Amino acid sequence: MKSYRLLTSLVVVLAMAGADAQTASPVPRLVVSIMVDQLRSDYLDAFAPLYGERGFKRLMKEGYALLNAEYPFSGPDRASAVACLYSGTSPYDNGVVGATWMSRQTLRPVYCVDDPAFPGNLTTEASSPLHLAVSTLSDELKVATGGKGLVYAVSPYRDAAVLSAGHAADAAFWLNDLTGQWCSSSYYGPYPQWAVNYDRYTSLGKRIGDIVWEPVNDLVGNFNYFVSGGMKQPFKHSFGGNRKFRAFKSSAPVNEEVTRFATYCVDNTALGMDGVTDLLTLTYYAGNFEHYPVSEFPIELQDVYVRLDRELGNLMDALEKKVGKGQVLFVVTSTGYADEETADLSKYRIPTGTFSITKASALLNMFLMAVYGQGAYVETVYENQLYLNHKLIEDKQLNYTEVLERSQDFLVRMSGVKDVYTAQRLALGAWTPGISRLRNSYNPKCSGDILVEVASGWKLVNEETGYEQLVRSSYMGFPLFFFGCNVTAQTVKTPVTVDCVAPTVAQMIRIRAPNACTVAPLTGLN
């Protein structure tokens, strides 16, 4: 009998141990997703001697750090990067190919979040996620919780605020370029009272005249990573004039304002206060001051990273104190691009030149007229894309495929052209190295019929609009961090694409991934 009782007790103990082992990982009360505009791995590493212990070093030591993240499509900008991060898919599916694109209906540029149906709150900008064609992480959270999960987006920039908020968020906030107020869109409902109170008592518009940006400490002023021009004098910038808020939004102090408003939001809402997971999306800035070349403001860029490091630490400490240690999941990554450099390569005998998309379109139209007769075959151009006149092609009963192939053969012979991609070549999958990334950056509804890939080192120009771009294809690495909520500390050097973030977070908070996301979630985080 004693042996039977002993055996029974042993079975019970083993069963309980098995049950404990199978207990699911805790679900965070609050997910904080931080997109850092233009964060770069090389600068992140270079300025490491200037950091404290609570920001980047903490993410590296205690977080799941993926050091070689990239986007699954070519030419990301802030808008397309944010859309990809939260939809878990590329522009080919989510519809956001960039901050702007050409409308085929009006032949005018379209801004990614413009929507005249929804006037702004404290701004004249009418906005909504109208052009975001799929669901986002925030949308799926709302669906899974029956609307109980709270979603707030805070960004200095309108595109990032609206696209990260998605279709179903409670509110999206960005800084008004003219007044410095945190504004929003009526799409998300009335402007909340707590935000009104923030503007009443501590608005940026009232403080901007007293803000002076100078090195956060002497170490920043005496540290020099860049080789151009030797040491620069420590800087001192104030913000005035008609462009003061635009300048502020491309400076280090803007990150302090984001942290201030975000923590005020958490303190005055129910974010993270119950068992239903909530989501807070933020955008910080790590680019050049006023988007000038880094050679003009090198010490400022160093200070941007040092202050960003401090703000990440302040934010993590404040939110863990408010919501509870281990109850907040932080995700930090980059937009994956950098402000363009404008050096004159010809001075150094580096192969270069100027490719005019305006002249190329005119020459192509003349060629097509010689082949098919009179007509305006090229309807318009935008950046490196040409839009053909579909109605004319149809009226003349021309073979669209043949017109594309002739156009491709004509354009690819031009100086400065690396390759030419037609809409059909991208859609049908005539694969060559790198074409999958180009296809992912393309969307049939808003992209051109012909994409001209300009050679690296050449300048792409449009004389009619004044558009200029010095083409670079070099790799720019950036990190992806997961931190908090029992995430395993680990450093991973294997390359990973950012579209894995949405399904990974969705799995961790036990909801479905966004509806166009086909990428598998990461494993081994906890």
C-alpha cells in the first residue's frame, strides 16, 4: 500500500511538473513598437563609447538583438518602411510604395495618407489610412480583442503616425509643421481631452523659443568618428523663424518631445492597465540635422545618437515602472534608409553622370511615334518610372506587351541605365538577381509601366519637377531588437527581413498576423 501511495504521489508530482513546463509564456500588457527613422548599425556601433547603460547597451545585453535586418523590397523610405513593419508585407501587397506616387486617374502626385474625407484635428491636413490596402498588427489586435485592446500612435511625422496606427486605432498623433501642436485626424474620432490638456499646459509651441540644442556633454563635443574635415566646433542651435518646427523635427530634441508626449499618453489613458494587450507605436529620429549631408553637421549626428540612447532608456524605465517590469514588450528597428549624400563624384574620377528621366521619356515617345504613328504614348513620368497612355494604346489596337518590350529595348541602351523593368516583367517573374526586391517595391495600381534602374553613382533628375537623386546601391545595415516580457537575451547575426516583426509580435500576443502577411514568425525569443 505504501509503495502504491508513493507511486501515486510521484505520478502527481510529475504531472504537475509537466503542466508547469507546458504553461504558455506570459502575454505582455503593452507592446511598444519603436521605429527609428534612419537608424544605422555603423553609426550605432561607432558612437557606443558615448552611450549610457539604459538604452542601446541594455537592448544589446538583455534583448534579442538581430544585427543584420533589412527590408524585403528596394528603395524603402519612411512611409513604405512603416507600412511594411506593421502589415508584415511589401508595397506590392500593402499598396504603400512610398511617401508619394503618381495617380493614374489624375496624373498628379498622391501623398500616402491624404484623404479629403477626414479633416484634421488641430491641423489643416486631412488624413486617413485610405491607401493602406491590407490589415495591420494594430487592426488585428482590435479584431482579436473585440475593440478592447487600445492602440495609440505617436510620431513627429504624419505618414508614420497614420500608417502605424492602421485602420482601427484609437488615435494617431503627429507634430503640426506650422504650430508645433500634436494634431490628429477626425478619422480616429474626436481629439481626446487628455491631449487637449497637454497642449494647454506644456505644448511644444509654447516651449520652442526656449529650446537650445547643444552637445549633451563634453564627451560628445570632443569625440570624432568622421574623417571629413577634422574636428568641428561644438554646436549650438535654437529654433526660430517660419521653419522652426520643421527644423525641430529633424533634430535630436524631437526625440525628447516624443518621449514626453508618449509617457503623458500612457499616464492619462488605460494603456497597459488590464489583462488585454494594448499597442503603442512611436517614431524617433536618427538622421542628419535638417537633412543636410553629414559632413556639414557631424557632431550634431553624434549627439542625435547619444540623446536617442538616453530617450530609449527613459522610455523603457518609465513604462516598466508604470505598467510593470516584465509586462511590456519593446520592439525597436529602423526605416532602413539614410539621407542622400550630394558629393560631386566627377572630381574624384569616379564613374558618374546625369540621367534625365524627362529627356528619356521625350526620346521614347519620339521612338514610339516612329513605330506606331502620332500620339502621346508616354503619359507622364515620376521619379524613375514612366506611365504609358493605356487609352491611346487601346484605341490604336496595339499589343501592350509589344509596346513594353520595344520601350525596354530602347531605354536600356541609354547612358546611365543599368536595367529596365516593365510591369509585365515584374508581374510574370522573369527572375534575375535582385528582381524580387524590385517587384516587392512595385504595386500595379500606382506604379509606372516601366521602371528605369539608373546605374550607381549616376544622378537621376527630372527637370520639370526639380527632382534629383544620386543613386546608391550600397548595403546599409540596421538592427532589430526585442526586449522585455521574458524575451531571451541573444545576439543573432543571420540576416532577417523586417516583415517578420508583425507575425512574431502577433504570435507573442496570441492574435492572427495581418491578413496579407505570409512570413513565418521568428523563433527562440522566449
